[in-house]
Amino acid sequence: MTLPSLRHGLILGAFCLGFGLVLAVIAQVTTDDIAARALEDRQNSLSQVLAGVPFDNNPATDTVLMENADHKEITVYRSRLKGEVTGVAYEIYGSGYAGEIKLMIGVDAAGQVLGVRALAHHETPGLGDKIEEKKGDWILRFTGLSLANPLPERWKVKKDGGEFDQFAGATITPRGVVNAVRGGLEFFAAHKARLTEGS
Amino acid sequence: MSNPYTRIVRDGLWENNGVFSMLLGMCPAMAMTTSATNGFGMGLATAAVMAASSLLVATFRNHISQEVRIPVFILIVATMVTLVDLAMNAWMHELYKVLGLFIPLIVSNCLPLARLEAFAAKAPVVPAFVDGLCMGLGFTIALTTIGAVREIIGSGTLFADASLLLGPSFKFMELRLLPASMGVLMMILPPGGFLVTGLMVVCKRLLDLRAGKEIQMAGAHGIA
């Protein structure tokens, strides 16, 4: 058969097969390293938001799967000292100026914030990105707060009659973060027994 | 120009620069140049992809039939991009955290495809490799320059976070030229990208005019 289209098809197919194989090999070679890097990242952010409580386990592997108020499955990481839970950390989500803001919160066994860090966001560079720790210390302000301090009706940015400073030129971003942190504390309050049960 | 390689290098780095002359690859040229460091990193990743895919296309140029060449080129570029993406994620993780989101976008950059079609598909292996590499480095120069101008005016810094990209020993490159309060936010936002890229194209044409050369029409050497 001298069908030219058959020949072209075979050429294209051969290239697809060849480069597909190359990709499969590379993917295989890098899998372990990529998984290790992801684990390191998680341990890094966990050690930041859980700083302040003592623990002797590896929180990155002591996990429990829970459902948050928006019916989204989240992984809760727990730090323990001699089997007792000293703190828990989990992802919280705020709605920012340009989409979702993903944060990690650490809460101690009494329901006090240990630390909050932004993991991923799309906020405006120079305005909303001050929620990143390396661009400003605003995010550190949450440490030590709880649902009793300030009172729930004061868990808002100043513009809405609450306690928290907004940034010059950006209100929506801090509002989203404040709401997310309050939601995170409410999640802890609602599931406290399950989150802090012994091993 | 007696030596063909001199011609290729000059073309790639300056005379036929992908961004400033051919106006190709505009999307990364504006999206990734909020700082000089970002532009530099994106440029280098693109250069690696371009050099590798030019090499491969030139190697297989006698086996790729005319009718299916475009899908094969795209396949090759996409494979190289995925390869860079995976390798960076595994072995240059700090850099990946800065650039990772933008690496897959190299596939949609028309500059690699344009060079494959216009040069690598008709050239022997070594010149094709040199062309891909130099075009990529020219792209790096363009992105770094645009990024530097936007960063200086927009945030008052130059090469901020360069140590994240290149290692701690490059900390000395991180300069603060103006106080942060003087930053013109617009230069970091998309309009700044358009303004600076436009001004750079004008500068290049003026320099070429002064050198007594005919202004080459954009796209004359490539495809859109």
C-alpha cells in the first residue's frame, strides 16, 4: 500500500511512542525525589505553624482526614508529646481579591492560634501579597489569639468594625484571611474532642 | 559575515532578538517579568528547552515528513518542557517553587516553534543547536532587561530573591536602589509589561537606525 496518509500516520505514531517512552522513564526516575520534596515542604510549613508547642512525633505523618464546614476534605496534622496531642495544623481557605487564598493554621490543644502562613494565593503583588511572611509581619499577628480573644464579633478587619488592620489599598485580602482564620478556629472548636484524642 | 556561527550568535542575541525584533513569545515576556530574577529564570528554562528541541528536530529532520511536522515539533517541545518541569521539581526545588507555575507555559510560547520551523528543520545538528541556544539566551537577555526596568521602577529593587534562584553566594546581587515607598505599582502590574516592552522595542529600533541598518519588519524571519 502506498497510501501517503498511512506513512504520515506511522511517522507521527513512531514519534509519539518514542517520546512517550522517554517521558515515562523520566517520570519514573523523578517520582521518589518529587515525593520527598513535597514531604519536606509540608514539614517546613508544619514546623512553622506548630512552632511554640513541644512535640516528639513527626506531625507530617500523624494525620487524620476530616471534613470542614464547606464539606471539603482536609488533612489534619497532629503534634504529640508522649502521645498527648499538643497542637494540630490544617489548611484553611479564604476568598481573596483574585481567587482562593490557601493558608495553613496551627492551633494548640486549648484552641489558641500557634501560627498562620499563606501557602498559595493570587493576590496583587505589592498590595495583597503582604500576607506572605517574607513580605511583612502582618500574618504573625494571629499568634496567641483564640475565639475568646478577640470576641467573635470583633474577628473582622477594622473597616468592618473589627480588630484587624487592613493594608493600604487592600481590604479584601485581609478580610478573606481573617475570615479564614476565624473559620479555622471554629472548625477546631466544633471537632475538639476528635482532633485531640490520644493515640 | 564569513563565519556562519558568528551570524547565528549575533542574530539570536541581538539583531533578530526573539522579543525585541520578532515580537514573539510576548506572553511570558510580559507575564514573567515582574522582577529581573523571574525573567532571568524563565529565560534560562526557555533556552534549555529551545536548545534541546532544536537539537532533536535537526537530528530527525530527514525522518519528519512535511505533512506532520507541526505536530511532531509540538510533541518534541512538549516533551522537553515536561522533562525540565519534572527535573526541576525533583532536583532544583527552590527554583521550582518560584518558576514552577510558568514552566508548562513554555509549550505555548511561539518562539521555540518558530525557530524549529524556520531554522532547525532545515539545518544540520550543530548549527541548529547553536541557534536554539542563542535564540534562548537572547530571550533571556530580553526578559531580564524588561524585568530589571519594571522591578527598579515598580519595587525599587534589582535582582531581589536572586539567591533563591542561583544559590546563597549570589546574595550580593540583591540590590535596593529606591525606597519601597517610591515604587510605582503599575509597573509590576500588566500595563507595566506592555509599556516597558514597547519602549524596549523602540530603543532597539533607534539603536539599529543609528547603526545605519534598515529596520527589519517584525516577523520577517519567522512565523507568527
